[in-house]
Amino acid sequence: MLHTYSLNGFNIVVDAASGAVHSVDEVAFDVIKTLDDAVSDDGGIDAMLSDEECRTEIANDIADRHGISEGDAEEVLDDIAELYREGLLWSEDIFEAAADEIKLKQSVLKAICLHVAHGCNMDCEYCFAGKGDYSGKGGIMSLETGKRALDFLVENSGSRKNLEVDFFGGEPLINWEVCKELVAYGRALEKKHGKKFNFTLTTNGVLIDDDVIEFTNKEMNNVVLSLDGRKETHDRMRHSKAGDGTYDDIIGNFKALVESRTDEAANARGERRSSEYYMRGTYTAYNKDFAADVLAMADMGFKETSIEPVVSEPDLPYALHEEDLPRLFEEYENLALEMLERERKGEGFNFYHYTLDLNGGPCIYKRVAGCGVATEYLAVTPTGDLYPCHQFVGDDDMIVGNIYDGITKPETAEIFSNGNNIYTRDKCEECWARLYCAGGCAANNYHANGDINRVYEFGCRLHRKRIECALMLAVARSEVL
């Protein structure tokens, strides 16, 4: 399966199964598209590239359409045929037959999302967590419950050494002392069991102070900071309990934390721990010009950015709809072009969805098996209940167990593990981007369609556009910068 598109002056051909990405001239682009249409019709690429009579006919057509010699047209066909023989065009998908076996490798727990607080000091309009208390399921995690959660992670991690814990909410900083004590407990478990904990904090920023900054720099491998971009955008959706905007309350805190996590600041402190962070925003129908919000974050010195489309009921005033897609596609393209321009000026920044490693990236196991929901990753509530991931918390029919008794509802857990992979999604097998998105978000699929294997089509279309932009950036960087 091929995907062909043009963006920013580049003609790009993606071979879905091999992952090969080609940037070609107009003639080769036209020939590949013509051949691909014919392959779709009769399924015979070999004949078209090897049969002399067929090749001559194609070469003559190419020469006539593009005003080139038949010899030059033959050279184009030769190049395309060579790529085909090397498995870089119209390649065979060798992963589907092994998908079930690949999924089995994703059976050992490596990460938990620790909901240390089902409560929040903000009142964001679009909050998927029911204003932070998961629609009435409020609570604060005790130290004892948190310790048991870390024990559960270690006990179920098998031979894995590196384990991940995300302090989440609600707002985890309202239970900050417990977070700090759990980090200390985790460090003790490291020595006892030969493990390594990578801790992450996800916060709205209201309670960030010097203690939070100092501790996170020492102990947190990553910090996720919730900011929607421009002040007017942020304040429209992210309110205090009194209904006021929160931008002015948090922006100074974010700047102080991020500045302290630069490589230069870490080196000055003599620290060698990760200094990672990223800004995580949400865009809605109110800011379909969301590229301006990403750029606003970059202009403030935040070099690690992300912004996600809101997922909501369609009748809400801030909901996004299918008719918005052309505008959203344009914004993603505008953002990519502006990122290139800034890179040329030495003012580059990263956008999460455009971070693409064509040479390395996620291994094929991750690409085929998906994100590890309910297999490698679980969410833990303040009472110790286990859910497949943080976006399922609050859905009572999705509880899979608890940290004391383990998986008590295997029939629910098996929804995510028993043969579940990108080839069980209803539309992924025919999608060129399947090995870039790994089947999308199971929670979004479930909440949109009641089935984790029925894809959330709106999200898929946005993701395909993001991948197109990311690939264009990779091509541009290799050819221009």
C-alpha cells in the first residue's frame, strides 16, 4: 500500500508496510501514482514493471505527458522497479501474520498512572475527568495505598528493570507530600529489587513553588504542564473554582520550572537526571487557529510543545466537527511551515506530533501491538482500583481489578490483550498510517463507538494529517536545512 501527497513543494511517497519514505520529482510522482492506481485495479505490479510491451506503453505515455524522451522515461521506470525489488515500494506486509504473537510480548506490566488525587483546584470546562473528581468519584490517595501500588508494579513487572510512574489527578500537587514520600519509597524499592523508577508529574501549575521545582528537578524524569497557549484561549476553558481565568496564576510558575530544567541549569547544579518537560494544551472549536497557540508557547521560551483536539460530546458548544477538518488540516500545515522557517533562523522548537524518527522510532512490536493499555500500563485510583488506562477511570464497567487482589475481571482485561492489535481495528488494515499510530487511542474508540476496535474516525483523520506534516518536515530537513 502506498500513500502519495504533495506538501510544501515536496512530492512524497510513503510505502506503508516497509515504512520507506521517498521524496521524488514530478515525473516519478506521476508515474508512481499512475502505477499505484493500476495496481489497485488489477493487482499486478510485476507485469507492469517487467513486461516489455507494457513498459514501452507506459514509457511512451510518460514521455508524452511530461515532454521528456522515451529514454528518460525508461530510466524513471527502472528506478521505480529497483525500489520495488528492494521492498521499498508496494512492499508486502509481513507483520499481520505475526500480530497475535507480537501482542503476547506486551504482557508484562511496566507503567502505572497513579491517581493520587481525584480532586482539583481548577474547574476546566472540557475536563475529561469530570472536573477532576471523575464525576463524583473523588478522593485523595493515602500513602499506604500508593506504596501498595508501587509494590504491585514491581511484583508484576517480571524481568523489566525500567518502570514508569505518572503522578496524575485531578491535580496531584494537592497531595504533594504523598507524592514525595512515594518517590522515596520507590527509590528504596529500586535498591531492593534492582529496578529503576522513572517518575513523571502532570500538573496544572497552580501550586508549583520552589519546593516543587527543586524536587521535580531532582526526582522527576518528565513534567507535563497544562497550558492552552494564548492567554485568551487558556482563560476561556481553564477556570478557577470561582470561574476566573488561570493563565496569570500559572504562567510565571511554568516559566520558572522550565527555565530550571534546561540542560544548562541541570549542569550548573551538577545533576545528570533527565530535564524533560512538555507543555500540553487542548484546542476546541473556540480556537481552530490553534497553531497560534503553539507558537505563543514557543515565543515564551517553551521549546517542547503539544496541543490535542478536544474529545467531547458533539452537542457541546466547544466540540469539533467534521466540517472543521479542512480548517484544522490547514492549521497543521501552517504550523509545520512556520516551524521550518524558525529552524532556518535558529529559533526551532519541538511539537510532539511532529517528532518522528524515521531511522529508529518505536520498535515494530509497539507499532503493531499498540500503546499497552491494560497489558503494560494500568491506572490506579485513590482507592486502589485498577483501570486499563487513565482515560477509562470512572467507567465502572472497565474496572479490571485492584492493587490488593490483582486482575479480578480477566474478561475485561482480555478485551485489550486477547489478539488485540492494529489488524483487529475495523479500518486500520486499509490505512497507510497504521504503523505510525498503532491503532489510535482505545479509550477514544470506546467512548465514541462503544468498542475499542471501532476507530474514532475524526481522530484518525487528524492524525493522518499530522503524520503527513511530520514526514514533510523530515524530508525538508534532510533536503534543505
